[in-house]
Amino acid sequence: VKNQDQPSERPGQYKTQAEIAAIKATNKVAKNVFDASQEMKSKMPEAPNMMALQGDWRFWIGILVIVSFGLSILSATSTQQVNESFYI
């Protein structure tokens, strides 16, 4: 059964040694980037619990400031100028 009904050369294009080395280098860099991102994720501090923030007075002051700025921006953009040239 050895080499029975087999072509003398295998069909298709094969990668050169330079292409193989480039692929290996790309894969190694991708693995290093992935490992570094996983390491950074593990070192990042966790976000504080929302229930813990609600008991903090600074949280509520921040909410009031955000709401007041938002309302002032909305009211400033929705004002209409009255054309007083019609009034004599």
C-alpha cells in the first residue's frame, strides 16, 4: 500500500521558512500581549460597591452637582429669544 495512488508531489503551496518564522513571532507577540492584559486586569482595583457609595455623603453631593449642571445646561439650550421688534 506504500505510495499507492499517490501523486509524486503534494498539491498546494507551502510556506517558506521565513513565513513560518514570521508566523511564530506574531503568535508569540500576541500571546505576550494577552498575558500582559490578563496581568493588568488582575492588578486593577475593583470598583466600590454601589450600596457602600449610597451611605457616603460625597456620593450624594456629586449626584446633586451632576443633576444641577445637567438641568442648567438643558434650561440654557431650551430658552427662546423673544423678538421685541413687533412690540411698539
